[in-house]
Amino acid sequence: MSLSKLRFALFLSPLSSPAYSPGLPKMIPVPSSILRPTCLKVFAGTVVFILILQVVSLARPSLPQTERLHSISNSMSVAFPRPRPLPFPQFNSYGSTQCLPPISPDLLKKSVEKHATCSKYSPFHPPRTRIATLTAQFGGIEGNEHYIRAFATHLEHALVHGTEVHVLCDKMIDDLWNKPAFILDLLLREMIKPEKERLEWFVWVDRDTLILDQCRPASTFLPSSTSSTHIAKWWRRDDQHSEDAKNNDNNNRPPPEVHLLAANDPNGLNNGIFLLRVSHWAVEMFTAILAFRHYNPKVELKFTEQSAMELVIQDKRFKDRVQLVPQHWFNAYQHGGAEEFVSSNGTNPEGWDELNARRGDWLIHFAGNQHKDEVLNEWADMVEGMKDVWETGKVQRNVDGETLEPQQSEQVNHNTKLLRFKLPKEDYVSGLSWTSAILTASWPKGSWTPVARPYTPISSIDEPGKLELLVKHYPGGKQSTHLHSLKPGDSLLFAAALRSHRWEPNSVPHVTLIAGGCGVTPIYQLARGILSDPEDKTKITLVYGANTEEDILLKNELDDIQKEFPGRFETLYAISQPAKGSTIRKGRVSKELLAEVARPNDGKVFMCGPPAMEAALKGDRNTKGILEELGYKKDQIHSF
């Protein structure tokens, strides 16, 4: 049977289904208050929609001949370690363009290791539900590093859980309407299969999304009568629409018959991520969505097909099978992204903070973020540097955007304090990546405007319950003066995470770290990040300059690291004002000192210190700095 005949048969002779058995599909899926369809219009709608599909088919020859199914399972030459508990999934891209990121040996290895971790630590069981992830990426992948890295998290998730992936590479029709067209096309393909062979659920994910929790299968969000997770209890509560019943765990209530799971944000429905049951109901609904604009040309669709979908699911024929769930389940936003999204559309932003991603959330969505390319890479850095949430046993609540209370203030030397802040819960960790700074904001007494300064935490990124800052007091410095005055019971706003250079493990054999004064904090974190990775064999030399021995911050910690990693971590201190009898080298971070440890042929340099020190080391446009004079190129030199 040809594809066109198949489509015609499916529309005019719906197959029976125990869950849903619709009659002739109606093409105007809006409340009667908007439009009152007639039988003639219904039939005409069906015919017109079939014609639309025929035009699509003519615009591109028969799909099986042109879609280039890039099936990884049939062409993969990399051997999987055996035994593997789950079958290798099927990954397909549709169109003449290759938009499916390559499956590298590293990704395969990582997925196997993650599967072992999930099996050991995760509370979730391997899914028995047949699920596929769907998305679209037009224009290929060349030059789209942010997309490749973000979608690699979806591919890893599919490898861990043995689920299929389907990516649309070439446009089928115009604009954003490709989403419902692609979904409808795949629905029709599945519905002709025997029931036991067809997929049961689709998970649509927009390309600007990233998986945070690899151990959680998408099936955990589906209605369940047996699971004891908080999500399953949510499904079984007495009244799903009652705010008072959210904490009522009625285990006797069966889960509802649901065909679509989605979430609202402050603008209404957000269909960047949703779960769809493969069913005749879904075929009818997506037919209605795709035909909506043709039969309702005067209805404003502010968000194109998303607005059409929002109107369609309100129709009495569909709304009983739709469940709107808490957004953070599978559509959490990034701090700043949600705020920009809300404010740009003139919506009251009150309460948007609840939409922000936390560690333990499944996925993050960068909806409306105008700088999503850069932000996607930053979050990919963070995800790659994090241990699995279930392995560490910690539920993350990202610090950025939090107001935290100082728990302890300890005087380290004559002008520096160690400030320890209490995280909202004992099992929360900061959620930052190595070398990240965090922007603090305060309103000092007598000031009409806020003062904001970045600081790099010195506590481990996986340390639960607390966040530690090392703060040097500068005479006349408003923020450092304010921070030194903090005491238990006060509070400080941590406004945003500022992620710095992305470290590539084993990218060079050796790195030289140069610190001056309190600039040691990001240097200290970078060293810990490199040495905490058992796969990273990079050797490190730290050159640390200060005025006096007392000004060498974190000296005990640095000396302990050198003892723990002999041969990989070496420290070289220099002080300009040594005390009598001091064994520490006298001097500054000079050309002569750096010449002793410089390795320009196979190394990189990272530095952080006073502006005068950094200027002397880096130089400027017209003059070479000390490091260039020693043979380093500009792309080998990085400063925080």
C-alpha cells in the first residue's frame, strides 16, 4: 500500500482501539464558542488535509527512498562491552541532510559506565515501556557545537535506557509547523504496525534542551499504580486539580487514562517537551493541530503551532485525555532564561523562580534564552563535570538566584575571612562547575544601589549543605566590607553563576597555574577539578606570589594536594617580604622564576591575580608579556 493510500485509509477508516475509538476525525478542534463546524466542513477538512499531505509527498519523493535512515544499530563498528543489559537502540534521522550527531566511542563507553552507575545507585528500574525521543534540527550539524553537545545528552540517555531516537533533518512544510507534521508522520508509521511491535510513547524534546539526570527513564513520568515515587503518588492523589490534595497519598486511586502529558509556563502551554501516547487519539489531535490555521485564519496564534496546540487540547474531545503536570518534572528552565522569556512577552514574572532547574530534575529547557548557544555550552560543561545525582545521594538546588544565610565567619589572616553559607537543605550542593565564580549582590547600609562582585567558592562542587567563600577586605571596598560584616541571621544574594574557561581533560600534558594573592581561589578549584578526574593525567605546576607568608592563602590545602599527588602537582611559592628565618623563596612572579617551570611546547598557562601582575604576564596589543617572551602563544594563555 502506498503512503498516500495508507494515510487516506487511516483518516477515513480508523482502526479500533480499546483505549480510544474515535469516529470520523473532525478538523476544527476548537470550542464551539470559537467556531461551530458542520458535517460538510468536517468532510472538507479531511479532504483538504489529505491534499496537504499529498503536496508534501510530491514535494519530496516517496519517504522510504529519500529519508536516509541513518541507523546506528546497523552500521556501528564499535564493539560494546559485554554483557550489556539493554539492547542497542535504533537512532534515525529523516531527510537528505545528516543532523544526527555522531556516536563516538567515548559516548558509548560513557553510556555503559552510566548504565552501571544507574543500576547500582538509582531508584528507577529499567523501563518496560517502548519509548522514542523525537526532535528536529534543520541545516545539519556542522558548526553547531552547542546542539551536538546538548543532544549528546539525549543520545547518552537513549543508550543507557535502550530507547529509540528520531530526528527530522529537512523541513516537511513551513516554519514551526514541521513539529506536528513530523509527529503525525511518525504516528501513522507506528499505527500500521502490530500493537505489540509499535512504540507506546513519544517524548518530544526541542533542540535547546539538555538531560540533567541520565538515570531517570522518561517512563517515570507516566501514570503508575505500582510505583512508590513522589510522581506516582501525585498521579494517585484524590483530586488531581485540587491544590489541597497535592500531598494526599491515596494509593488506592488508579492512574487516569492519559494520552498527553505537558506543562504550562507563565505564558500558557509550553510544548518544547511533552509525552504523547501512540494512539488513534494522538493521530486525531495532531491532525487537528496541523489543520487549525487553515480553518481558523482569524485566530491569532502568538506562538504558532504551540498556540494551536493549546487551543486544541481545550476542546471537549481532547481535554479529558490531557494532563498538565508540574513544569519542573520534565521542562525546567535555566535561571535567567525563564526570566527573559517571561519579561519579553509582557507577562507577570512573579513566581517564575519555581520553574528553574535543580539537581535531580530530569531535563533543562532554554526556552526564550537569546544567548542559548553560549548557555548550552556552559551547562554542558557543568553536566560533564558532575557526578551522578543518585551516586552522590544529593539533590541539587543551584545556588544562583538564592539568598543564603552565613553560617560561620572565620578570620584567616589580617585581611581575609572564610565565610561559610548554609544551603537551603543539608543534601543540596552548589551546582557550580569547576572554576565557576558566583556573582554576589548586596545593598550596603546607606547605599541606594546594589553592589555586585564575583567570588570563586573554595568548597567542593559536590560538598553538601554549604558554600564557602574566601574574601579579602579592601579598604574602601563596599562589597568586601559588607561581606566581612555578615553574621549568622544575615543574608546574601547569590545572583548568578559566572562560568569560566572550559577545561578539556588531557588536552595538554602540563599546565602552569599562576596565582597572586587572593587570585588563588579559581586556580585552586581548577587544580582540584583536574586532579579529581581519574582519567585526566595532566601534570600541574603552581606558581604562587604573595607579599608575606601570611598572605599565601590555602597554603595548607595546597601542600596537602602536593602530598596526595606527588609527581603530578608541584608548588612554587614566592613572597616579596619574607619574615626573618623564612624558608620560602624571596621575590615576585618574575620572568626568571617562570623560566624555571615554563613549558611552552606542550603546556598551557592559567592565571589569576592583581591587574598589574596579569598585565606584565600577558602584555598588550603592542608589547609582548613575560609569557610570550618565554615562548608561549596567546592561545596558550588564559586568565580568570
